Amino acid sequence: MQFEQKLTQYRELIAQKLPTFDLEQLEVFTGAQSGYRMRAEFAIYHQNQPSYSVHHVVHDSVTKQRIFCEGKYAIANALINRLMPAVEEFFAQNYKFAHKLFQIEYLTTTTQQVVISLLFHRALDKSEENNVDLLHAQAFKDFLQTKLNLKTEDLHIILRAKKTKLQLGNNFISETLHVNDKEFALYQVENSFSQPNAEINNLMLSYVDKHVHTDHDILELYCGVGNFTVVLASCGKKLLATEVNKQAVDFVYRNLERNNLTNVQVGRISAEEFVQAINKVRPFKRLEHIDLDTYNFDTVFVDPPRAGLDTASCDMISQFANIIYVSCNPHTLVDNLQYLTSKYGYRIKQLALFDQFPQTPHCESIAILTKNHS
Ligand SMILES: C[S@@+](CC[C@H](N)C(=O)[O-])C[C@H]1O[C@@H](n2cnc3c(N)ncnc32)[C@H](O)[C@@H]1O
């Protein structure tokens, strides 16, 4: 979908659902139209004739039809595009390894690091010594390193099958975030969420950094591995960050430490459970290390999945004078904003569209709401 069409549809949605918002105030941020995706996953197609070959495949989001990538994927970044033909070349020569491979996932950074995850529909070798699959994975890694001139510490391979995981290197890589005049180092980890478009992510982080104005404490829901957390924490206030995924929470701690941020507490808890915790409906063992009464919050930051916030979460965040809402789904965003503005009297101070997914119907938004009407 072309950007102009996406913007028109977005403006129509806002006009229809949030008629009091002045569309002249809508800010729009765009970036590269291709080569922007830092992570990509492909199905694998095995062909036996005329000789054995392996192909990266994606499925059309509307027709669900199989699309052969022919060794390239326009929306993925240059590193993924360099890896794809090399990966196909290696597997074509290594049937024993490629056999029953059904999916491949690439997670990359602008610092040129990559984790490649290979998912198999067959049992992996479980031997402690001379593990055949690990030997193959090592040969695969050596081949890619030589072919693409990659450093060994920048390339990590993970093999997954039902109940088994084999790993060569790490399951994480290190990204550098550029946020206005600041820089942060952020570990991103396989199998946990990371923002797919690094250029737009830096714009979103910079936007949040510019607009967080508070002398009070901040609550963050859905913090992932700490992408926004490091920026919010650098504003100098106390921050309480929460996230449900255990692996992501482990990495928030590591990311805070890497950036010397000591003003953050992290709770492994779902947003729905946190509503109960802050409303003192019931205590949670996982929050025992946190005394909620020591916080003097006035700002809440949320970045939920596509489903948006449920009603109880909307009611809970209405305790806060300021709401910063990052959303990957304009439809659930406007529904939540409609509820918050009509029921609790918030004003939409800022609304920005970020074209995080060019050439697709999707986009990201950031809305800043306040109860302060001055
Ligand atoms: C859109 S991602 C945002 C992550 C992070 N803010 C970032 O920029 O990378 C949403 C996050 O919410 C987490 N999540 C999903 N459902 C949740 C829930 N019910 N409660 C808390 N966290 C949840 C996911 O694990 C994921 O890390």
C-alpha cells in the first residue's frame, strides 16, 4: 500500500472516531521505503527436481498465496538480503541438515549482528559430544562468515525443534539506539519482541524523549526488553516498568545495567494483573520487591500488542495526569482514545503517525494525552 493511501485512511479514521482532534495537528514521520526491516521470518520450501534446493517463501497477507523470494526480500535490510542467497546455497548442498527445516528467522541490528533461528520438523541430535546438528550448524556458520565476511562474534545460530534447542553463540545481539543527542546500547533477544524498523524506532524514541515532561514518577506497561524504558529512565525520574514475558524481563535488567540506569524497578506481571496490584485488589508475589506506595506517579507509558488496552486497564490509567500511548493498531488506539477522552476528560495533546511498515497497510502511532487543560 502506498503511503498517501495509508495516510488518507488514517486521517479518515481519526476524523470519524475522534472528531474533536484537529487533524492539522497530526504529525507524520516517514523513513526508507525499502530495506527497513531488521527482522524477518520465512517459510522454507524444499524442491527436489532438477536437483535439491531450498527456497525462502513468504505468504501474501491478503490472498495467503505463497511467494518465492528468489533470494531477496525488498523490505528486509541489506544484511538479511546478503544472507538469504548464501543460506539457500549452503542448504542446497547439505540435505541432511536442511531436511525438515520449515522456517527461518533473522534478527539483525544496525551494528551488523545477526541471530539466525532455524526451525525443524524433525528431532535434533541430543548427543553431548559430536552432535551432528551442532557440527552442521558450525559448518553453516563458517560458510556464512567466510561468504559475507562477518565476524564470528556477530553471527549466532539457533536450532529449534519440538522441546529441543541447540545454540551456537548467543540468543541476543546488541543494537545502538540514537535518541536525539543520546545513545543507548540495547540487547535484543531471539523470541522476544523488538521493533522491526530501526530508523523509525529511533524517531519514535526521540519523539517520546522530547515529549516526556514530568517532575514525578513514571509507570511503563508492556516494556519488552526495555527499548523505551532506557529512554524514559534517562529523564531522571523514578520509573516502574512491567512486562509479562520472563525472558524480556531478564533482558530489561541487563539493558538498564548496560546504560548505568539505577532509577528503575521492573515487575514481571501482565498489565491486567498490574491493574489488580495497583488497585490493591490482591497482592502479587512477583511484585514483593516493589513498594507501590513509594511512587508518586503522574505519567503512564503504554505500548500494548495489537489488541490495545482492555477496559479495566483504561480505567486504571485514568489515575494518571499524562498518558503516552504507543500503538501498532490505529483501530484499537482510537477506540481506547475515544473511551479515555469521553469518559475521563483527557485532551489529545499530540498525535503522531510513524510509517514503521512501509509498503504494508500497517503503521505505528504515538498519542500523548493530558488531563491538564491549560
Ligand atoms: C508491542 S510490544 C512493545 C515492547 C517494547 N515497548 C518495545 O518497544 O520493544 C508489546 C509487549 O507487551 C508484552 N505483552 C503482551 N501481552 C501482555 C500483557 N497482557 N501484559 C503485559 N505485557 C504483555 C509482550 O511480551 C511485548 O514485549
